[in-house]
Amino acid sequence: MPLSPRYNFALVAAYNFDIVTNYSGVFTVTDRYVGDRLTAFGTPISPQYELAAYNLTDLNLSVLAPHHLEYGLFLKNVFDKAGEVSATTIANEYNPAAPVPVFITQPRTVGLSVRIKTD
């Protein structure tokens, strides 16, 4: 199937710890691997394009506070990998030498989050 890699893995490790009374923390590391895959079924006028495999790592530190509040600090795509997510070969139907536009993963992103959990 197009865009379906033969191998696709995700590993998640989380460490929970106490900070002070009523406050706890969670440190999470996520590693995702997406194998190489084809963009389409391919035809004589619309060739297949193989997307390269990629690996992304994310870090997250959360503090769980009273009143159902959660404060987080995250770092996504730690190593700033430009993984190929999708591509289109429509232009190649008209010009086989045309470059193939490829959509890539989100670059390294740092951020803060605040969540209110409702029961």
C-alpha cells in the first residue's frame, strides 16, 4: 500500500518522580522510526517515488500540580531530522524530468504547554 512502510516502530520511556507534596513530574522520551515506502501505486505516466526512512526523537517534561493542572516543557525532533513524509509526482506526468516536491517533518520545536484535566 502507498505510504505504508514495511517497518514502523515507536519506543516510549517514561520516568515518574515526586517533586514536593501534591506535585509530581513525568519525563518522557519517545523515539519513532518510519521505514522507506512508496508514494503511490505508479503508472507508466506517473512513476512511483520512494520516500526515505527516518527516525525522530522527542523529549517531554511535565509537572502535575493540584487542581488538575499539568505544566509541560517539550522538545520535538531533538536532532532536527528532515524526514520525508509525503510527495507528489503529478508534475512528472507532464515533464518526467520535473523535481518531485516532498513534504518533510516539522523541524525541531521547543515549547511550553498548560493543560487542565477534567474528570
